[in-house]
Amino acid sequence: AQRVTQPEKLLSVFKGAPVELKCNYSYSGSPELFWYVQYSRQRLQLLLRHISRESIKGFTADLNKGETSFHLKKPFAQEEDSAMYYCALSGPGNQFYFGTGTSLTVIP
Amino acid sequence: NAGVTQTPKFRVLKTGQSMTLLCAQDMNHEYMYWYRQDPGMGLRLIHYSVGEGTTAKGEVPDGYNVSRLKKQNFLLGLESAAPSQTSVYFCASAAISDTQYFGPGTRLTVL
């Protein structure tokens, strides 16, 4: 069965420090993975997807099939990065499976 | 393009009342979804649709019904609201093999 796990519900880092939000998945096929971000009282929006291999707002994520992980990283956190982050997997029939989310707080 | 819109933005219901949430998208997307977002539980899929006239159950479908009579609209109905349905509801749409685009959400409180 498809599943996405985000082990950290809350994560706090100081401004300028590196940040890593963890995401592990289980999927029998070839996964398509995404990170979504939700700023306070706003709608979810796509941050990045693994097939595009791009860096958005300084964030990157590498798909590690051996460890079944898709961790989100940024070398220097900014206050505006404070938000809720969701890892998601796209499965058959374009059905999406979301993790429970990680709330990131960047301390000034 | 308005993208994905949801109506209403807020609603308070009494237990047993019914209501319909409307989701509309102007991107000609085939897929549409309804999620609920609860603290500590992330986003859970209620129902989804892979095209006009089709619907399918997601992870938490009980107590909800949906209809997709027109490609651009996806309706979520609560026939007899319960306090456990207090939540924030998000609609999303997607093209085939593409990412999802989300609406702004509907905050529903059931007393």
C-alpha cells in the first residue's frame, strides 16, 4: 500500500541554519513525489516535484530510492520559510497520498 | 484564470443539518479531489473524480457524497452533519500526470 511518512510534526531552527524535513514513502512502483507548502491561512501550493530537479526558494529534494526517502533541504533557513510542509506521492489514477505534515518555525 | 475556487469560505452548521460545498476550476482539469485537513492528521482524501460523471471513494468517504455533473465543478455534500466533520475542507484539481492545484479552503464548524 502507498504511504507517506513525515516523522517530525514540529521543527524549529534558527535563521541562517540548515534545515531538513524528512519524508519517507512506501510504493511498489516508480514513485512521483512532491513537496507542498502551506503558509499561514493560505492554500497549499506546490513547492517542488522530484522529476523537475529544480531548486525553489532555495529548497531542494533528492529522491533516494534505496532509502525510499525524499527529504527537503535548505542550507540557510529564512524567517519566511516558516510554514507547514507536506510531502506527497502520486499513485495510480492520479491519486495523491499526503504525509501528516511538518510545521517549520524559523526563529529570528 | 481564477484557478480553483471554493464556496463558501466559512460555514457553521448545527448537528443534523445538510450543506453542499462547491469547488470550481477553470483549467480544464480532468481530476478533482476533496480533502479534509485536521490538526496532526494532515490531508485526508474524502472523494475524488477522474472525469465528468465519475466519482470514487478516498480514504475517509463516510458521511459525505459527491457529484461531478460538469467537468469544471465538483460538489461535496454533507447530508447530516456531525461534530466530527468540523474541519477545513480543500478542493484540488489536476491535469493528467500533473501536480494538484488547491483551492483556498472552506472552514466548517458543526455544533
